[in-house]
Amino acid sequence: MKWIFWISLFIVFYTYVGYGIVLYFLVKIKSFFIKPVVLLDGSYTPSLTLIVAAYNEEQVIEEKIKNTLSLHYPEDKFRIIFITDGSTDKTASIIANYPQIQLLHQEGRSGKIAAVHRAMQHVQTEIVVFTDANTFLNKEALLRIAKYYVNPKVGAVSGEKRVHIEDASDATAGEGFYWKYESKLKKWDAELYSVVGAAGELFSVRTNLYEAVEPDTLLDDFMISMKIAMKGYKIAYDPDAYAVESSSENLKEELKRKVRIAAGGIQSTIRTSKLFNPFFRPLLGFQYISHRVLRWTITPFLMLLSLLLNCIIVAQSASTIFVLLLIAQVGFYTSAVVGWLLESRQIRVKILFIPYYFCFMNYCMLAGMYRYFFTQKASVLWDKAKRK
């Protein structure tokens, strides 16, 4: 029983902390032997198309358009496509007022991935960049992304997602902390070899490497980029090319979003199972399993198992080390519960946001697994989470 406990605890630790430590040292070791590639300072500007898929975004679309038109990139090499399939509000009519933007619209909603596939048929540039309608890019984002493509081994480039957290935020502030940690891991992943999947807020691919994913794909952005990585190309990462979005309106809205992402994580794990073969892209497989698969599959269960086994071991033999570990676990989960109780009463203690959000995320993982395997409700049509 004790060895099962230690293995479980080790995997939980490795998933959220240990991999970051290992990654840091691997990057340091690599830097002793291989000098980093020197990139051009924005002078490499391949032809580029920006695609924005927007569904009923009339409240933010004007701001998104202004943000898009303010981006720095040579005009003769830059095209913009907004696709609004299925929108029933004024989104399409607002975009139509801007002749610089190619508007694609048709009645009937088939989901974001269907819209993206349709938009790709109109792309004739070397690079295509995808970004969400409710996120806003920094002005140098496209120039920073483009420079990585001077390296022929780079097939995709991911920007950074930044979550805008209000001063008087609720426990969704934990999302901001989580993404800061994720950004650091992505930076080290890219320095070691490749990022393992891109987020849809801001990512790009070589147009000739784009491969349509299955129409029922839940995490289309992730799978589009991973298909390229599985072909042997790298996914680069630039934290200074970023997309800013607001946090979810509340934990209920964040729950809706996270459960869907978790269901998509299970689907993606199944569809990328080739990476579990140690002879197929071994370094990418190591990064993928360490950074993604463990979180999406066994780690939430091992958290529960570690606590249960710790209680049983202490009950049988009050060894000091196991007592201390149990106190630490109980203290952590108690902090999360207290954070939840205070939040439900609109009392916000920021120090409790991290344990609360951490446990909340892992609950979403379990709920996402249940949804994917048992409810058959994992539709490709997003039920958008409300933002602040």
C-alpha cells in the first residue's frame, strides 16, 4: 500500500511541479551544448492572413476590428478574414462596414472548426494566424510571430494568452496565476524542443502544413497544431506576442468552459496516442505526456487516491512522515473548501484562490471525462462562457 501511495504522490507532484523542475534543468543543460537560434528582428515578413471566427459577437466586434487594423505588418503582405457563419446578431453587418476586411458569412451554424475550414479555402498566403473574436493582440504580435518562420523546422508558432484580472476579482483570479505558470512551461518546452499544442487565442501555422481535423474535434486549435508537430515540425512560442482576454464572469461560467476543455483533452489524448510510442517522436512524446496527458487522465484520480491511502496508512501506523504528509494534504484541501465557502458568500481572500482554483480545475477534469465517455453531450458548438 505504501509504495502505491508514494507512486501516486510522486506522479501528482511531477505533473504540476516536478516536470517544470526537470524541464528547467534540461533547458539549462541544452544551452551548454547548443546555442539558441538567432532570429531576425522583425525584418522577415512572409505573406500572412489573419482569420477571426466570430459568432454573435456584436458587443466586442467593433473593438476587435479596431485592434486588428492597428496591428503592425506590411500592408501588401497582410490579409484579414472574418468569418461569421450562423451569426444572428449584427456582427456581420458591422464587419461589412470595413472594406479592408474580407467577410465570409452564411446562414446556419456548424461550429467554429467548420467555419475555420471554410475560411482556409480563401487563404493564399504563406502563413495563417488564428485568433478569437473576444481577445485583443499587442501591436507587434504578428511581426514577432512571423520571424520564427525563417527557420524551416518551425511549422507553427503560438502566442501567449494573458488573462485580465480585475483588482476586485473573485476566485477566477486563479486562472491568471495558472496561465502565468503555463506560459513559463511553454517557454521552456519551446527552448527544449517544441510547445505541445497551441491555444486558440493566438496561434499560427504554415499554410501548406494545415490539415483539417475531424469535424467533431473539441479542441480544434490544439489538434491543428499537434498534427503539425507530429509531422516532425516544431511549435515555437513567443510570450511577447500575446492575446488579452477577460476572465470568466464567475466560477459557474468558468466551470462550463473548463469541463468542455477537459472533455476535449480526453479526445485529443486518444487521437494523439501515437505519441505514446517511445520510438515515434520520443522527445515530443515525453513533453506531451508530462505536460498534458497526465493532467488530462490519471492525475486527478491519483490526488484522491493519495489522500485516501494516506488516511489508511496513518490509521494503521502513525509514522511521523505520513502524519506530516496527511496534515499537508488536509490543510491544502481545507484551504480550497474555505475558499469555496467564502466565495459563495462574496468574501474574497486572494491567498485561497490558488488552492481553490487548483481543486476546481481537477474537478473539471473529472467532470470532463464523465461528460466525454458517458453523456455524449460534447458538441462542437461552443456554449460560450460569459466574460467580465
